[in-house]
Amino acid sequence: MLGCKPSKTPISVKKKKKKVEQPTTEQEVAEKKKQEEEEKPADIGRYQRLVGKLIYLSHTRPDIAFAVSTASQHMHSPKQKHLKAAYKILKYLKGTPGRGLFFRKTNLRTIEIYTDVDWEGDQENSRSTSGYCTFVWGNLVTWQSHKQRVVSTSSAESELRSLSEGLKEGIWLKRVADETYTKIESPLKLYYDNKATLSMALNPVQHSRTKHVDVDRHFIREKVEDGIICLSYIPTKLQLADILTKGLPEDIFEGFVCKLDMMSIYDPT
């Protein structure tokens, strides 16, 4: 890996691959051979040691959180394609060795939460990927990228779950602030990029299509009515949690990295 070419992003943009059953052209034969190689098992011990170290690093590097979360889902039966994906994270880290979070002194006294979801993000089992990041006094302090535990039968279902997860994190941070006598302005601010989901979360009328996630919906609405949280719409291009739910093109990825206040100690400009 020492002589490898650095990667611009830690994970590739998701593309639906067509499985080649009966190749008829040279290109299809080569593609089928490549797919067969990728499906071969990888060294479990080697893979687990590598991903374990990446998990540790992701606690201070939100830019690799989604890629590492994806890699950690194959710890018990890794294949060559999974090892290749883990190596891509290393290639990205090689190109950004001094990158880290920068904490600024601000006049803000708020807790802001950005939450997003990629519905059916996992191509193997159709589970959605949730992500959230929280800012305290204008600085990023917590983030998470993870696969939802159950399959969501609609995008609305996965989005309500994601909103609820982000809200719970914000409430926990508020409690920590209260216990340490840290001033936090109320209400907490939660940003989401889907107006329909925000409307559904605030609507007191029960929807038949969301009966199975009514607990999350009522939890969100209760906190809004109590003045604990304020839900606000934000355009997708400003949804910082997007970097925690899917692979993004280089330009969009770098834009979010800057918005998260990540910079290199070797090139602080």
C-alpha cells in the first residue's frame, strides 16, 4: 500500500451491477471473471484487524464513517470485494494524513442536528442506511452512520426512524450540557431535506401507511409540541448528514468535508 495511488474518496458511488450469467462477448467474459474473483473469500483475520483499526480512526474522522460502517458489516465472512473496499479507505487516508476536525470559538449556544437516510441503501438485503451529525456551539461533536435493524417498506418509514434517532442524540447532548451547567439555547434545531416527511411527523392525523412507525412519529411530534425541538427543512445540497449515508462524487464529498469543518494540519487554508 505504500506505493499506491491515493483515492479522492473513501468509498465509491453506489452503482447497481448487472450479474453476468452467460457471457457472449469478450467484455462480458472478463466481467464475469472479475465478479467471480471478487466473490472469493478473503483472509478473515487480516480483514478484521484492518477494519478494527479503521473503526478506531473513524471516531475522529467523520469523513470515513460511512465507508467504515459499510466495511464493518462483513466481519464474519469477508470477500475479496470487501477487502478491496477496505483498501480504498486506506488509499483515501494516504492522501489526507493530516485531516481532522477544527473547533472554532463562536457565539452560538445551540445544538443543531442534521439527519438523513438512504432508503434501501444496502443492495444485499434492502435495509436503509441512517446517518446523523450534531453540532454543539457550532462545532461537530458526534456523528453516526449505521444500517437500520429492519427493512423499511417505504421511504417514509425509514425517514421517520432516522429523524427519531437524530432527535434522541440531540436530547442526550442537551442533558449532558445541563448536567455540566453548559448554556444551551432552546429549542434544539433539527434539519431534514424532505418536506413531506417533516409534514408527516408534525401532522396529528394518523396515516395508514405509517401505523407501524407511529411510536417514532408521536415521539417526534411530542418533543416539537413541548418546545424541545424545532424541525426545519434544508436543501439536499446543505444536508451535511448526506456524507454519512452513501458514497458521493468527489466534488460533493469535498464540499461536505469542508462544511463539517475538517481541514489538514499540513494545509490549514
